[in-house]
Amino acid sequence: MGLSAHNEAAGAQRIPLVDVAPLFETDSAAVASVDDALAAAARDVGFACIHGMPRAAMLDPAGRAEVLAIFALDDAQKRRLYRRKFAPENQNVYRGWFPVQPGNLTSKEGIDMGGDIAHGAALIVPGDPLREATPLPEEATLPGWRSAVATYYRAMEQVAESLLRSLARNLGLHPHHFDASFHHGLSTLRLIRYPPRDAAELATVNDPGVWIESHPTRRYVVGAPHTDSGFITLLAQDGVAGLQARWRDGRWVDVPPVEGTLVVNFGQVLERWSAGRIRATEHRVLGAGIERFSIPFFYEARAEAIIAPLPIDSVDAFEPFQFGDYLWNRITSFVEFRGMQMERSSAGVRGARV
């Protein structure tokens, strides 16, 4: 589907399509209109499709194939990248590979990579699993792969930073208000594969929500309904449909994969930080009997960043908290981290609920 066709679809489905090119140009007179469009999408929908990003931020089919080549590794090679939860002999707790876990509502495998893949060992903090080294395949195994993911990671940081500056301007803040909180933060580049689910595996799922009555056929869930926990998510899709967002009236609406765009949505911390001016929208992924890949980038603050009410809000709007503490408390409730709570000592400000 081209951009013109998507404009019609977006109009019917109310998914804004925003040309963000002015954000990456010098002294562009169109910046204000982009700021308004992004703010409206963040406030009213919590989702948008954007285009006009720098070339490095856009993965064409060949670029996607290069980044996703890691899924061709054999089982033994993947196991060396596993989190300790799935391979007790490994040291990495937070970063690394997660295998498919049959019987769950969500069915996916993939790898979570941190900022060290783009900025080196300076971002690694011994003893803090949130800032551990990312386990990666050897260069000889996937020649050029490390460079490709590092380049894409840095491009996603540039896009997310520009979007957050745009939102800051629209909130009446200095455009660089958020910059220091995100410099060399905990951002994650995740590569995901959703395999087809067969009848035997689906029969092991006890959650009745696994089946969705969707015209024209009944479909199954591969990504459970959720809202993202953090700030800004940038998603590159692979051309296979399945992502849906939940509107305020409860309807689930398709977020179509459109070549040349990124999907943008917002997380719970940014919703709280903005006093609800920016919306964290629930979303899910449906399967259709074929393999699907996606590449989300989660733009996250530094572990020691203090999230406190904005200067445009009351100082007692919520109790400030340290982002690293909040993130660790949240992820250790997930099945792939359950039982790992004591792996990180908490040293931040309390009150991390959002």
C-alpha cells in the first residue's frame, strides 16, 4: 500500500499519517505544523504513522533482511545469546535472546539489545542488569550485522529525540527539556519473530482470549494486549499485517504496515509525565497463519533519571521516581523475568507506580 492509499485508510481508521521531514531540516517554517500534528496524534489517538525520516532510519526490504538475519542462526548459536532465565549457564539477565514460550497468549522469539551496541562499553555498568553488555553473535558468523544494527539504533535515537523535542515545544517547554534524561539511556532495539501457531500449540493455551472473531475469518493472538511502559516506541513492520490499536470506544483498529513509514506510539511513563496530555494506547498483534517480523525501538531514559512533574504542572502531581527502579519493578512482573527481582539492588527514589 502506498502513502496515498494509506491516507484514505488512515482517514477511515483515524490513524494520523504525519510527514516529519521538517523536524530534520534547518529553520524549517513547517515545524510548527508538524508539532501540532504530532501533539494531536499523541493526545487523541496515541498512535501515528510517520514518514520523511532520514535515510538511515528507514529499512527497505534489503535492510530489514540484513538486520533480521540473526533469526537464521542455529539453535546452539541462539542459545549462547539466551538470557539466564532460559539458559542458566549464561550471565546476561536483561539483554539477550528470549525463545518462544508455548502455551502463552503471546508467542514470539527475539533479542533485546541495549545502547552498548551503538555507543560501546562506556554504557555498561557492572552489577546493574539494566546496563549490562548485550550478548551478540560473532562478527564472523554474521559479517556486517553488528554495524547494521548499530547504525539503525543510532538512527532511531535521532528520530525519537526529534519527536520528543517536538512534543516538548507543543507543551510549551524548551525543546531540549527532556534531552539530559535520555542521553545514553536504557533504550532497547528489539528484533521479533512471530511464528505461525498450529492447532496443537494453540490447544495448550488456557487463556480464552487467544481467539478473536475478526472479519472475514477467526484469528488468533500472537501478541497479548498491552500498553508500553516507557516513553516513545518506534516500530518498523515487515509488510505482514497484524498490529491493532484499541480506540477509546473499545474498537480494535488495524495499524497497516506501510513501506516507508514508522509506527509511533507512547508509553505509560510519558503519559504520567505529561499529566495525560500524551496517551498510552493499548495494542495487540494478531496472527494469520504466516510468519511475521517486527523491529520496535523503545526510547528510554537513563537509569538514574528522575521523573518528576513538569514545570507546567503542580509540583505534587505525582511523587518523583527514578526511572531505573520503575523499569526493573515493572519488567520483573513479566513471565520472562519472574523470580529475578533480587538481581538488582534498588537505589532510587520510591513511588515508582504509574
